[in-house]
Amino acid sequence: MLFDIFEIREKRLQNRLCAAPLASLSGSADGLPTERSLEVYGKIAASGVALVNVEHHAVNSTGRVRPEQFLADSGEAAAAHAKIAGLIKNGGKISVAQISHGGANISSDGIFGLEGFRCLSPSGVRVGKVWEKLSAEPEKLSLPEIKKIVEDFAAAAERLVRTAGYDGVMIHAAHGYLAGQFLSPLTNLRDDAYGGTEYRRARFLYEITDAVRRTLPDAVVSVRLGAADTLPDEKPHGLAVEDTVPVARELAALGVDLISVSGNLCGYGMDRTNGSYFAPYAAAIREAVGGKVPVECTGGIRGIKSAEKLLGDGCCDLIGVGRPLVADAGFLDKWRDVI
């Protein structure tokens, strides 16, 4: 099954493997790719994966989580990123650029040294460990500021497809970044149209998805959805998969082409030693969307046997890999040898 051809929006994937978006820490101070970036993505482009999700591009200057993060806030930035898109497409892969806003989940205090940076969030709640050494606080977004960020997502998506040449974009709504902060009751304490009920907490993501889909009716549009604030074998706290199942159904109704399942405030399981840790969440979401949208499972999948089992059990339609690809760009040849 892993090596079966799969189609997304009439684009043929030569197998069911996707490169997960992993931060390369290779961007310039201006948010542009560097020679190091081209080296990283050149290796990925030469690998056997069928779809490459390129690491998150901040949709505006306040959306960065670290100084080395890519930006997609201008035509000039998008034009520079065309080099990466070209590498991937020349390698015969489907190219997708992840777009994001970090909100309060900053990864480096160096971000405060960037001109004009403001840390914006749903409710002013700190996210992540960087805040332990800071006296600053995240700002609460106003309604006009929320509307502007939605517009920035759509504009960034258009630049990355029309100017940079990507086949599509992935909206980042996981790992405790801004869209995930709106989803979680732990970080969204609002009592207006964007907080309170499960639907209102998801409104920000729905508006982004709708705006991007309308802007790019023919491009691949996917969402990386943080299914819960805890891992499947932990006691539920905050956002639970029962909350995101209806979100997945609404995303399907809005016309997304793929839902990639990951974690929210719990991150993406980097410290986990057990494999396929998000599989229960992926299975729940795949069942919820009823085959209307393919589902990708990623996280701890490090061998062909576990990948084939996930596909065979109907847990997901596509497999996302990160660390195996980073460790050895030729990993897929070794996987083939196991068959």
C-alpha cells in the first residue's frame, strides 16, 4: 500500500509518503532561504517521498517564532522561496509550503530584537518555556487584528503559489501556534465571537481556511490539525480529540484537500520513544470525515512495517515522516528492501 499511487486534487503522488514540515533553522534575518536551506531541501527533493511539506513560513512579521524562520509577507520573499519550490518540483515531488502565525508560542527570545515585533495571542496566555526568562507578556488580539491576520494568511498563500510556484499550502493549526491557541480552551479565554464554545474557538481556523480556499480554488490546501493538547495515552486536559472531530468535518466542508494530524499544546512528540503516537487521533479524524478528505498520520513512524499497518488498518491515507528523512535521505531504499 505504501508504494501505491495516490491522487490529491488531480496531482499524482508516486507513493503515500510525505515529508513532514521540520524547522531547518536556516532562514536569513530577512526570513529568506539561504544556501543552507537549499542544501536541506535539495536532499529532501532527492529522496523518495512523494509530497514535500516545507517548514512554516510566517504570514507576517509578528508571526515569527524565531529569527531564523522563513517569511511569506511580501512578493520579494515569495520570489526568493521559488528556489526551494523549484528544487522540489524538479525532483518530481508535490511541493507544499506551510503557512503559520506563532502567536504566543515563541521559540527564541531573540524574536523580541526584531524591529516592530509584537507577540499577539487570543487571550494573553503564555505558551512555551521561553517566557520563564522574560518579563514581557503576550498581547491580546483585537477583532480588527484577527481579521487582518486572516487576510495575511490568504495573501501569503497566494504569494507562495502564484509567485514562489508551490503546488499548494498547508495551514498550521497545531503545536500550540496561533490557530491552535484559538482552538484550545487553555489558551483561548475569550468571551466574544472567537471564544467560549467549541465552534467559536475554531472560527479563526475556519475563516483562514475559507479565505485561503477562495483565494486558491485550484491549488492544494491542507491543514495540519493539532488534535488534542495531550498525547493519546495521557489524561485528557484542554483540547481533546472529541473537540477536533467536528472541526475536521467542517474543514472537509470548506474544501481542504488533506488533513495532517498532529498535536497541539503537547507539540509533536519529539521526546517520545514509542512509535505512531498520534495514530488513535488520526483514526478518529479519518472516521469522522468519512473518506471525504484524506488523512495523514505523522509522528514516530520509523519503519515500513508500522507504516503499512497504519494504512492497512484504515487509520490514515498518507504517512508523514520527519526524523527518518533527516537522518538518512535515502531511507526509502532501505524500507523497500524490507518488502
